[in-house]
Amino acid sequence: MRWDKNYLKLVRLLIERRRQFSMFGGVRFGGTVTVESAFAMGFDHIALCAGAGKPTVLDLPNGLARGVRAASDFLMALQLTGAAKKDSIANLQIRLPVVVIGGGLTAIDTATESLAYYPLQVEKFLARHETLVVERGEAAVRGGWSEEEREIGNEFIAHAQAIRAERAAAAREKRTPDIAKLVNGWGGVTIAYRRRLIDSPSYTLNHEEVLKALEEDIRFAEGLSPVAVEVDAEGHAKALQVTGQQNGAKVEATLPARTILVAAGTQPNTVLAREDTTHAFIDGKYFRAIDEAGNAVTPERICKPNDVRVLMYRHSDGRCMSFFGDTHPSFAGNVVKAMGGAKQGYPVLTRAMAGLPAPQHLAADILAEANRQWRARVVRVDRLTPTIVEVVVEAPAAARNFEPGQFYRLQNYEAHSSKIDGTLLTMEGLALTGAWVDKTKGLLSLITLEMGGSSDLCALLKPGEPVIVMGPTGTPTEIEPGETVVLAGGGLGNAVLFSIGQAFRKAGSKVLYFAGYKKISDRYKVEEIEAAADVVVWCCDEAPGFTPDRPQDKAVVANIVEAMRRYAAGELGEQSIPYSAADRIMAIGSDGMMNAVRLARHSVLKPYLKPDHLALGSINSPMQCMMKEICAQCLQLHRDPVTGKESVVFSCFNQDQELDRVDFACLRQRLRQNDVQEKVAALWIDRSLRKLGAR
């Protein structure tokens, strides 16, 4: 009965009752904490108990179209971010019909959860829409909607009204509402699997769970493999083309699908081996195991091995690191195997620690230091412009390990969130770069643009409030010495470039910085930008623009691309750093701004650039977990500019990507996955903030 999570609660309660147990959330191993830093603090052992990681990405035409998600992305947004809660502001938009690709227990879980979530989604949408229309008028609520968004919004409202009517009828007739019948009538949920049901992992591992799903009228389409995703004129998924064998005959079909959830398996979460080549090694697709003497061994691939091999690293002083769960070949697959592995493995850990010298640190002192180093607290919140807020946090370990270009996931805790009219103002995870760090004081600056969603809640944070600052994550920007570097920052993107520009200058490179803003009031941190560049060209769409403070700097009333052209053409006067000397261009801003820079390099800027220059953008894909290759919300399509071959990358693993490889049309679609919900949520958050007196 793996779906009854109460059994797992018993295990957790037994652990939490131990006096020396402590749990730290939002702390990334490999980012905030490393093997060496943990041992230096006095820990005697490190156990990696990580679950599944990188989801399988299917190579399909339109495989990243709007409406297509990884099951990991959907389930995490539903359960961990809290989209299913009525009081949540988290956004997770799905439409019917739903097709789930896969035959494992995750596919079954995804299908049943999507069936249960859809009514909650549309009912919450209707309730908030009705309230906003009463208070603001329909024109104000729908004024910013596109024609497609109006169609989707009307669809949600009609379905929610039908559900409301069914609930009312059921109450009058004293029966249980048949919501599933309505959902199935609108297309329902279908599982498409390449083999027979009885051959599927879900059936062989837990047929009772499959039975539960079928009882809810979830359809199981056997013998069908996905071929392509069909999209409508707006680029949204509308159907899944499939092919296969059924009853000995070849079948080709098209399954209607506005939402396609891919549950085609995952790979073990072994990212640590790529980040830390000293302490973690790979054997096949799992971590490499060693025996208690430190020799490499191959564990048996059965869940009850004769020799239990759970150690993976032995330090020079005898302390060890172990691994369990999906990263271990004996115990991968499910939570029951993982717990069984821990039960069998703990005697190995006990023996490994028995020979260690007497502890040099008291357990209470270690935990006190962990609390000081790992937990983040707000120091202050500063408003830099009418729409940009800086949050300064004290997070010693997270700040100490930061390198330019990396970022963090910022969230407030539910227990500390404001609640107004039944709405809990717990923010979704925000991907924010470290604008600046003070490693001595353990301070970290995170700058956010208020965009009418969770970012607006940063202004509510109070000094002393504990927050999650998970990271640093992502890959540090490559800082090359002796280059001429052109930086292009649009609005909030300038916050990312503070540390990058300073690092290039420190390495001996020359930095020409184009800082762009829509309005004069949007500019912030002028001194930090000047410190990041040898020459700054201030760009503003609004006249009269800016007046430079330094003699070598320029100013122009134009967008960044036009400012680059004028500078390169000599129209802004003397070039103390010639544009034609650029070895590298780095653009950070909106997807539209970065795409404009990409295109301009092949047109108006081409005469002024070296043919072999490198152009990068920090790609702002939608992100959720930011733990590198876990939830797959950050997937980004690349296309080789020479061969046209397509590939998919996880942007939260490496956000700096070659501009000519990025499919910006795909990025725009990915950024619009929740567009209708987000527009209503933005108004709802604004309403909540006004009621709190924060607006």
C-alpha cells in the first residue's frame, strides 16, 4: 500500500523524536555544503539518500511545445509547490484531454493526480475570477488577455460552473457528486504505453494501484508509442500521434491531448559526480561502490545482496560517505527498496565509524554551527526602483561558495507567510542571481523584479525572518583572462552582470558594458555597474535618457541593439574599447532582448564583429527545483546552427548558453505554460497585498 503515506510518517516521527536529530531544508549538497566542509565541521559520516534524477526526454517533433511537461515537473508543482491547495498562489495550468506517456507507477500516479487536480484548478480559477470581476470589472480583469487566453479562460470557467452545478445537484439529491464523469466527458485522462498493460512495470510491481486508477475511469491505451506532438496555430499541444501493435495489427492513431505528461523513466541523481570529481565516481549509471577497506567493488543488483556495499568514498582520516536509494544498483526503484537498503546498510556505517578516533566536536556544537552556517535569514529589504527590490540575507555557507553567474532559489516559509482572506502568500521558488556577496560577513544580495506574481512578495519579507536560499546552483560563468568582453544587460539582467563584469576585469579582461532600461526610473546600482566595466554605454528607451558620470562612458536614447550599432559605427564618439575587438558577447535580459542581440549579430552588427566571436545568453527558462536535472521544468531546445540537429538541455544545470543554438520560439512557449493562471494570480496577489496594506 505504497500510496498510504501514513506508513512513512511513522518512520519520520521515530527519527524526529531523537534529541540529536536535526533537519535542514533548502540546503543543497554540492552548493551550500560540500564533502570537505561537512567533515571540517566535525561530521563523522555523510550518507547520500537521493531519489531519482534526470527524467527521460523523448525525441519527438514539438516535444517541448506548450502543454507538454515531464511528469516530475507536474508532480513537484502539484505536491511540493502546493498548486493543489485552495489557499495557494502557485500556478500549474493543465487542460483536457490529458495523455500520460509511460507505464510505470509514476505514470499511474501522474494520471490519477491530474484527474483529481483538474476540478480543483478550474474551481479555484472561477472563484478568484468572479471575485475580481465583482471588485474591478470584467474589462480590468480580462483586459490583458490574448484571444487564446480568453478561449482558455472561458473553457476553465465553463467547466467549473458545470462542476458547481453537479455539486449543487448532488447535495439536493443527497448523493456523492460525480465529478470524474464530467472530467472524463471533457476528454479525461489516458495513459499511452508501448507494451501491454500486464507487461507494464506498474502492473508487475503493484497491480492494486493500477486497479485503483482504472476504477476512476482512467483509460489505458496499450501498444502505443508516441511519434509526434501536434500543435495548434498558437503553438499549444492539441494531439499526440502514436503508432504501435494491437492484437497483432499495426496501429496508427491520433489521441486528442491538450496536456501531455511524460513519465518515461528517470536516471539516478548522480550530478554530484560531475560537480565533485574528488569524492564521487560513477560506475555505469550509479555511484561507484567501495568495500570497507576502500577498494572498488561491484554491488549485486538484487535488493537483498549477500554482501551489502553502501560505501562510496573513504577519506584520508578514515571517515566515509555512503549512498542509498535510486543512486545504488541494489536499492534503486522505489521507496520500499530504499528503506530496505538503509536497514541493511546501517551496520556497515556503524563498523566504518567504530574505528574512528574520539570525536573532536560535540554533537551540540556541530548542530549549532550548522544552524549558523546553513540557515538563511533576511537582513533587510531595500526598494531600488518602483518595481525592483533587493533582499539582503545572511547565509554564510551559501554566500561563501558563490561564484559569478550562479544563482539561488529564494522562497519564504509557509509558517511565516501572511494569510489574507484564505490566501496564503507563500511564494513559488524564485531563481535569483547573487548580485553581490560579502563572504566575510556571510551576506548575499538577491535582486528581483516585481512582475505581478511571487516576486511581489519579496517586499513583505521582514528582517530576521528565516527564508530558503537554496544554492548556489547553476554553473559559474566561464571567466577568461585577457579578452575584450561586451556585456549587454536588460533591466533586471544587469543585477546578474555585476559580479560577472568584476570577475572579467579582475582576470585582466577589458569590459564594454551596455546597460539597458525601458524607463529612467528603472536604473539602479550605478556604482556597481561602473565597477563592472571599463566603459559603460547607458541605454534608455525614455528621453532624455541618462547622463554619464565618468568621462569614458556614453549614453543614448535607444534600445541595446541600436546602442551597440551606434557605438560600433563611431556615432557616439571615441571608442576607448573598440567594438570590433570583442572576443565575447554576453547578453542577459528578457528572452526578447537576448534574441534581438542574437539576430543583430548576423545583420546590423555583423560588419563590426569578429567572425569567431563567442556569444552567450543566460537563458531564463521557467525553473522550479533548480537542483540540476530533477524536475525538468527548465528544459530548453537547442538547434545546431550548421547541421540543424536538435538537442535538449537542462537550463538550471548550465544557464549560460550559446545564443545561436537557443530556440527562442520554444523558450517563449515554455515561459507561457501557465499564462492564463498567472494573469489571474497576479491580480489576486495584488488584491491580497492591498488588503494587507502593503500596496
